[in-house]
Amino acid sequence: MSLQTIYFVYTERKIHVGSTFMRCVQMNEILNATFGDRINARLVVMPERKSEGFAAQERWALSMPRDAVYFFAKTSVRSLTTVAARILGMRSRGILFDHVDEEPQKLRLELADRHICCSYAQLQRFRTIGPEVASKARLVLHAADIRLHNLPQAQQERFAPLYLGDPLNTQIPETLRPQIEVLNARDQNEFRAVLRHLPEYNLHFAARLFQSGLEQTAKPFLKGFTAAHIGANILLPRNVEDAEYFLGADYPYFYDESEGVEAAFERAYDDFGGHNWRKARERMIAMSNAVNPQMIARQLLDVVDEFY
């Protein structure tokens, strides 16, 4: 039996964006390693009109193999021309759009055969858009960076909080800033630079900065998965998408508006090394074991199977 084929489509300009790198380059690696006897996963660069001229995408679409499924990274969905998408739609077995955390008003709901949702919250929102979109929505969770699996577990000798990510996306209270280390990870190059330092920290701070207009944007639980894979706890609002689903309603380091982030932080500090701290770590480690790269590769393979 011939192998099924999937192409991960990205644009060269966006390869260093974290979601593109993890959802294309790393997912390609995971699929081939886990299901190499069933699927042939490949990477392909899609040209952009602004850099390669008129009709570059259309010529590219006409040159691509027919007998394959095409998985478009969020950033390549944005750049894909309607004509190129229609050409590829006629030539391919199926087109998958990976929306990740795209803003609702920017979602492209036409042209795709399947809409890939990277969280349960996003899957539920796609199911409410309408019957046609709902019928095409599929869950493929957003795996943590696979390079985390090569790191030792977070140290448990001293309390060490961390914010990992883009500082513009969080709001650390003035009283907590001296206590919370900030490591920039705005793209995969910055993430690679700080990777070796992550085991030094055992509490990931995940207070999200409110941004008007993004209330309906469903984000993957990536900060939770990242902390979990190195055995760290996470401090976060209870309403973060998928958090209660994976960690349980009684996870110790949720907080809400009535308590506030500063009080919750002090609670975590007081708990360090005690019963509640160990309970939280058990939940995080259990989540890490459940949301592993092989399971997520299985989710994507199930989608590809629909076209063969």
C-alpha cells in the first residue's frame, strides 16, 4: 500500500514564527518519526505575491502533486490567494487550514476542506459558527516545543517564578516584577536562546494582558503544556481556554478577579514544596503525559485518513 502524503505549507518569511515552526517543521518531524510506515510528511515553501511577483502562487499551485493533503500554517492561510487555493483544491486530496489563534474577524472559512482547531475551546467555537463550518472542524492540539523533551525537570530547591513569552502579552503587577524573571520568547529563535535556562524555574506566570477586540479569540493552552513538559507549575486565570479541562477545577493555582493575581502569587509562594504544590505538579505532569507529541500526531493522521 502506498504511503499517504501531507505537505506542510509555510512562507519563508514566517518560518521563525513560533506557531509556524512548531505546527509545520516540528509536526512534520513528529509525523514521520511516529507514523513513517503510513505517511510521508514533507515541508513546502509557498511563494508570496509581494516578494515573487504576480501569479507566483498560482504557478506554484499548478506545480504541486495531485495525490496529497495540504496543511496550511496560520501565516500561509493569510497569504494564500483565492485563485491559488481553488487550483490546489482541484488538484489535491484535501486542504487543511490551521487557524491557531487567528482573530475571529480574520478567519478564512471558505476554500478549506477541514478547519484545524488547536484547542477544545476553539473546536467548540467553530461548531457554533454554522453547520457547514462545524462539519469541517477537527481537533489537533498545539503540542509544546519538542525540544523541551531534552531538558531536565524543573528544580524544586527554591521558589523561582518565570514569565516566558512576549512581555507585551502579559501584565505583571509592579509589586511582583522584582520576583518574576522574564525570558523573551517572541519567536522560535528567541525561544531556542533561552531553552537551556527553563529548568531553573518552577512556576510559570501566565496572566494574559487584556486586549480589546480579542475576547472571542481562542488560544491554545501552550503555556500550560510548556510548563508541564518540564515539571513546572503554572499560575493563571481560571478562564484560560482548556485549562480546567486538562488540570481540573480544583487545580491549586487558578485565580479569579475576586482573588487577584498578587494574592494568588503569594499563595503559591507560601505553598512551595508543600501538599498543594505537589498536588499541582502531579496535575501538570499528568497533563504532560496525556498531551504528548505522538498523541497529537495521531490526531492529525486521523484527519489525513479522511481523504484516503
